[in-house]
Amino acid sequence: MSEPERTRPSSATRAEEEADARVKPSPDGSPTAEEEDAAARADALDEDEKRAYKDAIERGARQEGEGRLP
């Protein structure tokens, strides 16, 4: 299998890449009225969900084995 032909980016491409690299990240816009209404209608967690979440966090904190940093 032959290697693909290599190309060189044009000076315009390089300039655009430089300009893009200088752009600072920023947050998305504020929530819409529809999103705020949906958040207000969302049900709170029940006790079983809270307990399951807490148990998962504790198990993760006590994790040992491969991939665990000392």
C-alpha cells in the first residue's frame, strides 16, 4: 500500500489556524426560558437515588487496582 501524497498548507491556511489558536474559549449563552422552565419542573432526587449516588461516590473513592493513581 502506498503512502498518501503529502501536501503543504497555504499561507492563508496557516494564518487562519494561527487566528483560530488565539481564540479564547467562552461559555455558551444563558439558558433559554424553555430550559429554565424544564429545570424548575424537574423532580428532586428521592432517598433511594441519593443513597445510590452516595454509595457510588464512596466506592469510587475506595477504588484500588489497575489505573488507580497512588
